[in-house]
Amino acid sequence: MFDFIAHLHPLLVHLPIGILLFAGALMVFGRWRSVDVEAAESLAWGLGAGSALLACGAGWLLAQSGEYDADLVQRHQWTGLATAGFGALTYFIKRYRPALATATVLFLTVAGHYGGNLTHGEDYLFPGAKTVADTSTDLEPTVSAQVGELAIRTNDSGATATQPTVRRTFFYRDRVVPVLETKCYSCHSSRKKKGGLRLDTEAFIRQGGKNGSILTPGNPQKSKLFTYLLLPEGDEMHMPPKGKLQLSRNEIALIHHWIKTGASFKEQIEVIAPAATSSGLVAASTDGLPTNPVYELPVLPANTTPPAGGPVVNAPASAEARLLANPIAAPAPAVLEKLRAEQVTINRLTDAGPYLSANFVNVKSFEPRLLDALAGVGQQVMRLRLSDQPVRDADLQTLRQFPNLTRLNLENTPITDAALGHVSALPNLEQLNLYGTAVTDAGLAQLAQLPNLKVLYLWQTKTTPAGVERLRKARPDLIIETGTLQLAKPDTNKAL
Amino acid sequence: MAHHHDEPFRVGGGDFSDLNRKLDRRDFLLRTASGLGAVALSGLLTGRALANPAEAMAHQISARLGQIAPKAKRVVYLFMAGGPSQFETFDYKPKLLSMLGKNLPDSVRKGQRLTGMSANQAALPIAPSAYQFKPYGKNQTWVSELLPYTAQVVDELCLIKSVYTEQINHDPAITFFQTGHQLPGRPSIGSWVSYGLGSENQNLPAFIVLVSKDASKDQPLYARLWGNGFLPSEHQGVQFRSGKDPVLFLNNPEGYDGTDRQQMLEYLTQLNQLQNESWGDPEVNARIAQYEMAYRMQTSVPDVMDTTREPDEVFDLYGPSSRDKGSYAANCLLARKLLEKDVRFVQLYHQGWDHHGGLPKGMKHQCGQIDRATAALIVDLKRRGLLEDTLVVWGGEFGRTVYSQGQLSATNYGRDHHPRCFTMWMAGAGVKAGITYGQTDDFSYNIVKDPVHVHDFQATLMHLLGVDHEQLTYKYQGRRFRLTDVHGKVVNGILS
């Protein structure tokens, strides 16, 4: 009940604001035009003062929740009370009405301003006024920066490759705080502490809120700081609440990464031997491996509601799901345009992700240069369909530039075992269709080493049952479709 | 209120936001069309969409489920028009054998209103199936002796025995199944899919319809069942026929030169473009798209319709009638060829299942026509690696009654329409193989477990294609329409 009245405060305050301002307007109008508005004016001052008092009562109840900055609440409270008080005086003491009325309106304005600050934050009306001190630390413009940069900062000193490199990362300050600042502080910091929770210092984050701890370092699934972000937006516990600025997928992944790696609040300094830098980073840049890693977020089943209290996040079910959960850079538009002009059908695999499927079904005559062109987005291509095209073994050398390929359709192409040497270098390949090709048992043996292979189509190939059986033994988890399902002639002797 | 800027900007009857969205997707799907198509379209696609293909991709219709790649890429829907009896196919009711000729208990019917065809019968005598059932496959699923080939692939099927509809007569019931509404005028499922997902093959329509010529036409089919309703007309189903011209009016008239036709179309496109600039009517774009598609189909259709290169083994699999063009079996084989070419939605219709009398003979004939080719389609898709991303659907518009319409004898009886329960099956992409979902009572009159409404089936089909049926809408006559109206729940129990 008290809560209900307290929550009426934001509604009630608008009554005195309107009525008192109108009373002032009536007063000015009456004197200016010499009209007798005495009775109406008194009524307005009386009602205005009365409603101001009601608003004060409700406001006092609201302040008891303790979720607001105490200092600001004090100022708002006293100016509000003054508004009500002077409003009442204006009503009762007609002799000094103009002076008292002026004071009432002034207090009303100031109280209203403080109230606005409480609700919307102090920088709402005059943005930038408060941040002068904060930006004096040499923080880069982190909000829009590529979050992945940090991990490859080692090459800052790439010129002196023989010397050990020092890597300094302050993940909490440079990455986590900016997210909290833009998405969480408006309700969980010094000015407001909804749910008894503040997120503006290490101590407060460790302390948690009314409902207990929000952070379990190393375990995002047990940290409400992470799990509440995943609840459906309609859920009461979803953070930030519906209507507020939401975290981007990458920001959620960033919080996940931070908690998963121990939720450190300190700067980390590592010394890296020169060998590590050269092998790791030089290779990355020439191979075209991701130079822009993004934080890993386990895949979430679509349209499922995590159970309230502690959402359980499924482990990635497949290489494809794992990759989809790790968005890489978007495909280069120029490459896509060129390929489309050559009749290669390219689709996004998911709604907004960077990964693609490429289909050569419309290509009249395959040429190796098309595959070379496709390698321009080789990182992004997850499914590739070359069915029925005159693809030769040597053409498939280019496949090495498609490290994220999960499905490959080569059925009815003139390839032989030599092509499988290139195919077996695909670390994420899950499905491979070879039906109608000339591959033999020797080629099959190479496929056993594909770590993620799950389904293999071999109908109408030159493989033998013995060769297939050997592969089955080597990879019992593999589903091998050899076209054995046949229809037998049913027994038709039976009379109706 | 706060979202009023999201409302599409409308001019006259045209909805410009839809227009732009369509252009973006058209851009995405059709830009690769060289020559005529490219010339025509690059003039049409102005501004943002043309400037940046990557951005154009991002503006694809975003009814997709998001971060999970869809399981199904294509659909083949085997529609059994007329309402096949569940008693002689999949819904085995052995208890009925001892009740031959007994009156259907009132406790089962509960006063349900019957059709005018059997409402005036003095009695409602129970008619058990005249055909035997046997358990098949790993899961020992009961299948009628009328479907000896289908029985051999039953481990690939997901039988749904608890489908129900709201319509009791053919036309409203088929319309309801195909469009989500019993009154004519809404888009067919295939049109929705074409609109939502487009096609990977630019040389064939996204939605192709094949009607068996060898079925008895006891109940008519109308082209509006595969109509586009209010969607842009390039999304209507295109019927492929068995005669000399598979698609009517597609080929150039005798003696007419192809170059002339191309020039004529180029000028026509320019005229249409002028028209489009002054009116902005989306149908003008639809018209341009259709002319372009027809032009490309002049070469692609004869190619795909040509089954002479299929080996004998394939005809043997589908059965002897598969050599007879236009038969159900030939259509199944053709469907496989279309799916191989990545046609998005292939719909077959086979009429003649409306057995009000003479049911045992009629069912034997009908099942004999479809059984082998249907099973062959499953086998053929599976060994080619197509079943993993193709959804196969089999079913009619309603079921049939447990009681006999007209005279009942041990070998002859009829069955009236029954909307309250009937059996369908799905197979392939994203559906659990070898399961039975839902259960009917001993009379197959009422559902006792897991009912599946027509809208639920439609929602599930869309879900498997990666489309949220609640999000895929089209604004027409001032409101947004969707396939499932305001209903439909995804049947999670059958998803693999």
C-alpha cells in the first residue's frame, strides 16, 4: 500500500506544477486586464498548495526506499516542502500575494529541476557538464572501439621483434566500465541504487544487491550480472529493463568474457617472449586468420526462455553453432558484389551474423577463378555448394582459405581422391557430400582425421563396403550414407 | 505512440516501406542476373539499397529466427486432396474389429454436428478397416498393408496422428490448410515462403506446383490454392504441366526469333520502369520480375523437365508409372530434380481421396498410386544428401469418420468427412525421424494427446525454415496479415 502511494509521486507532482503555474498566470492576467478573478485565483492557489502537500507526502514515502542519491533527495525534499508551504501562504495571506506567489513559483521550478535530475540523471538537461573530470584520464573512445583490439596489442612493438614485449591490459577499466557506465549506471550508481545495487565501484559490484551476490568470478552462468542480460526482454528480471538502452550482443559477450576469465578489477601486465609474438601474430596476418577476435558467447537456443533465477546456457552443440556464436568481421561488400555479378548465390546464414552460404547452382560454367574470388570472403563462408560443377582436384586447393567451412557439397563433380587431401584440412567441416564422385577407399582414409565431421555422403562412389567399414571403425560417431536404403518388392500374393 | 515513425510511409494504396524492403531483397536475389535483368534492375534500385550490397543484405526481411541457421532449406508438400482416411493408412484401431456394425456411442460423438451427407442416417455403424496392419521398422510402427513401400521408410517419418482442423468441407478445408484462412484470398504457404525467403535459384520460380494427371478429379482444385493473395504476384505458385509446354505461354511462338523477344522485353522493361517512377506501384516491379523470370525459364525449364538422362534405376525406384509424365510418380521424380536445383517450395497435389462410398476399393487404388513413389522420394532424397535440409510433408485437408456413410458390409463401406483428428506425416530437415506424435481415442474420433491444429502445423513448417511465423507479416488493407492469423504454436515435440 505504501509502495503504491510512493509510486504515485511522479504522477502527483504534476498536479501542483500545473495548478500553481496556472494560479500565477491567473494572477498576472487579472491585474493586467483589471478583471476580477479573485475567486478563481484563490481556488487555484488553494488546490495547488493542497496537491503540493499530497505530492510531498508521497515523495517522502518514495525516498524511504533509499534507492536515490541521499543528498539530491534532501534538496528536492526541502524545495518541494517550501513550494507547498509558500503555496499555502499565498492562499491565506492575500495582502502579500504577489510576493508570496513569486516565491512559490521559484521554489516550484527549483524543486522540479531536482526531481528531474533524480529521475533522469544530472547530465540529462546539460549533457557533458559532469564528465570533465572523468575524461581527463587518457581513456580511448572505448564505446565505439573494436573490442577485439586488446587481444592483439602485442604487435605494438612489432618492430623490435627480438625483445620481449610487455602487454598491459586493464580490461575492467577500459572495457567493462564503459559498458556499465552507458547501460547500467543510470539506475545502479551513486544517484540511484535500484534493488539496492550499485555497479560503480569494485566493492559495490562484489557486494551485490538486495537479492544477494551478482558476481561469481570465473562462472558467468552463476553471475546475475551476466545471466539477467540473457533473460527475454519481456521478463521482469531482464536487465536493462524494457525501454532502456540495451546491451549489444558484443557487450554481453564482453561481460561474459570478463567474468569467465576471472572478473579481475586490476591491470594485467604480461611479459611475452619474442617467439610467441612472431609465431602467433605474423602467421595470423599472412594466413588471413581472424585479426579481429571477438569474445566468445555460448550459443543460446532460439526462442527459449532461460529458467528464472539462474538461466542455464547450453554448451555449443556443433562446430557450426560454436562459430555462429563467435561473429567475425562482416564480409567485404565489394567481393560479394563481384561474385553476384558472376551468378554465385550468396546468402547470410543467420539474420545478422557475418557468416555466409555460397551456392553455385546458377553458375553456367564453373571456373577456378570464381573460387579464388570467393576466397576473398573465405573466413565468412560456412556452407559451400559446388554440386554438378566441373570442379577439378587442383581447384580445391583454394579450400584452405575457407577455415570456417562446415558444410561442403561436391556431389556429381569430377573430383578424385586428390581433392580429399585439401578437404581433410578443413578443421570445422561437419558435413561432406561426395556422392557421384570417383573417390575411393584411399581417399576415405584421409577423412578420418577431420575432427568435426559428422555426416558423409558416399552413394555412387568408387568406395567399397570394406573401405567404408574401416572408416566406420575409425570414426564410430560418423553417419555414413551409402544409399543402402532400398525398397523391396512387397508380398502381393495376399488377397484382399 | 512513441513508435509512430515506424509506421510505413504510404502513398495512395502503395506501401513504400514494403516496396523498399522488397527491392532490397530483390537486389539481393536478382542482381546476379546478367544482361536483361541487370540492366533493368540497376535502374530500379536507387539510393541506399544499390549503394551498398552488404547493407542491402542487412535489410532482408527480418522475420528470421536469428542466431541459429535454419534446418530446412526447401519444402516438398505432398497434398492428398479429398481427405484420405486415417483408418486404412496409419491410425491403427484394432478394437474396432469387434465392433463391426455397432452404433457409434453418443459418449464419443458428444452431439458433434455432422455433415448433411450423413446427418440423416438412422444409424452410425462402426466400420473397422478392411485392411490389415503390421508393425514396421526399428520402432515397430503400425502401417496398413495398403502402403507396403511407405512402411519400408517409416523410420524416416514423423507421423502426426493428432492433426485437426476447423473445416468440414473440401474447399474451405483445403483453403484453410494452404492459406491459413478458410475464405479465399490469402496467400498460399508457398507464396509466404517465397516472399519471406526468396529463392537461391534465379532461373526457376521459388514456388512450383505439380498436379497429378492420373488422379480422379472428384473434388476440384483451384489455382488460387497456390495463389499469392495480396503478396506481390511474383510469389504465386507456378504450375508445371506434363504436356508439350510445361509452363503455358513460356516459349516463343513458332518462327519468332529470340533476339527480337529480348529486345521487346528490354523496351517493355523501360516502359514499366517509367510507370514505376510515376506511380510507385509494387505490382509494376512484380511484373518486371515476372518477365525476367519467364525469360530465364525459357532455357531452365526444358532443362529441368528433361528426365531422359535419368538412369533406369531411378525409374525402377519410383515405379513404372514414373515414366508417364504428369503422373504422381513422375511428379515425385520431377520434384526431386527441382529440389536438387534448390527450388524453395514444391507442392504436389493428388486428388481422389474423397471416399463417401466404396472406400476399400478406392483407398486401394489411391494408395497404390502414391505409395511407391512417395517412399522412393524419401529414399532418393536421403541418398543424395537432400533429406537433411529438405522438409517433406504428406497429408490431406481432413480425416474421415469411424462410422460408415451408407451401407456397411465387411468389404464395402464409405466414410464421411471428419475434421476432429487425422494423420499427416513430415520427414527430413529438422524433424524427428521414426516417431509418432499425438494420439487419438479408440475410435479415432477425438484426440486424447498432443493435438496439432492446422495453424500449429503451419507455424512449425515456417519455424523449420528459420522463419518466425509471428514476424512474417504483410500489410494490406490497413492491417498486417500473417499465415497463421493470430494463432499457431510451434510443435516442439517433433523438432529434432
